[in-house]
Amino acid sequence: MENNLNMSGSRPAQANGSEPLLNLRNVWKTYQMGEITFDALKDVNLTIDKGEFVVILGPSGSGKSTMMNLIGCLDLPSRGIVELNSRDISTLGESELAQIRGQMIGFIFQQFNLIPTLNTIENVMLPLEFQEADPTFARKRAEELLAVVGLSEKKNNLPSQLSGGQRQRVAIARSLAVNPKVILADEPTGNLDSKTGSYILEFLSGLHKREGTTIIIVTHDLKPVQYADRVVHIKDGMVEKIETIHREAM
């Protein structure tokens, strides 16, 4: 696989017909803390195509979480343009952004973010309920996804009755509920032991290969790199380099 990516993060036209899903152009994110101005992101340029597996890699404080919030339509840039599916997110209202988050993006968080008073199947059904899906369909879809992640027998358990790995699998099932175009994972293995973390990464890799789902992992951990098509190295709010992972054809 030839690396046709320049160091700015932009891509030339693709001969293989891949389409851009996400495009960050000259993006800055600035925070005002009293009299101090802090640039969390500085002139970031990055394009991610549909169907890619991308790891955004950087140490604590590098700006990767800020980038995740922009990619996930949870925040807006101070300057520059963030396009998702060719739509500039800065031009959209909060209801439109919420709709995009609900329909296009599946979120997986390090802290799982399950609702403690809801059981497993109710947590998985939640995104479908937000989309006002038929309750019978929502329950059937949740049951199917719990079977996929191997937790059918735990569907009535509360999060407090599950191990960390099981809770992360519930979070993955929830992220897939609306069949999103992109899975955005923030340190998805950060609170897991190595065996369970490997299972989670293998699962996401399999989803990427089988379904063509775009996977974006934001992390400081090197383990997800082995599954990636590209690795975006971020440091001090800037894209330091972008690495294309070469694999031998099977």
C-alpha cells in the first residue's frame, strides 16, 4: 500500500474511490482562562476517509481529547472548518448537531458512561429511544447486539453487577445500536486488563473489516496502532506526523 498522504494531513484525489468522511482544515481551538489564552489545537489539517481505521495518538495534554470533541460534534472550532459528510459543523444548530451525533456517530468512552440505574439491555436501547425508534424494534436490536458481544445472559444485570470488560462490551453494543457510520472511541482499553483490552480491539478491527465501519480511536496507548490504517501523532496541539501502516497482503 503506497503512502499518498502528505504531512499536512490532506489527501489527494483517491484512485480507489474512497470518500472523505471527515475534513479538518486549519482548525484552531482556543480557550480563555481569565487573562490567559490557551490554544488546545493549532492549525490542524486532517482528512479521514470512509471505512478507515485511524488512531489519533498522543500523550496527556496533547490536544487529542479536544480533537475528539470536534470530530464527535461535541464542540465547535474557534477557527477553521470541521466538515463531517461534507457539512460544516459550525453552520449547524444544536438540534442538527444532536441529530448527527445520534444517527452517525457511535461513542465509546474510557469510563463506559453507562446509566447506573438501567440494566444492560436498557442501556443498549438508549440511543434508539433518543431517536424515537419503535420500542419492539429497539429491544430486538439490543438483544441482537448483546448476542454479538457475548452478553445475552447479562441483559438484566445493572452496570454495578458487571466487570469492567463486560461494561465496555455493553458500551460497544450501545455504540452500534443505530448502525452508525463511524465509531469514535476515547481510550477504549484504558480501564481494562490486557486480555480484555485485546478482545475489545479485535472486536473493533473485525467490525471494521466486515462492515466497513470507520473506526477512530483516540489514545495514548500504542496497542491499537497494530490495527490501524493510519496513525495521527499529535503533540502540543499540533499534528506532528501522520503514519500509514503498511501490511503485507494475505
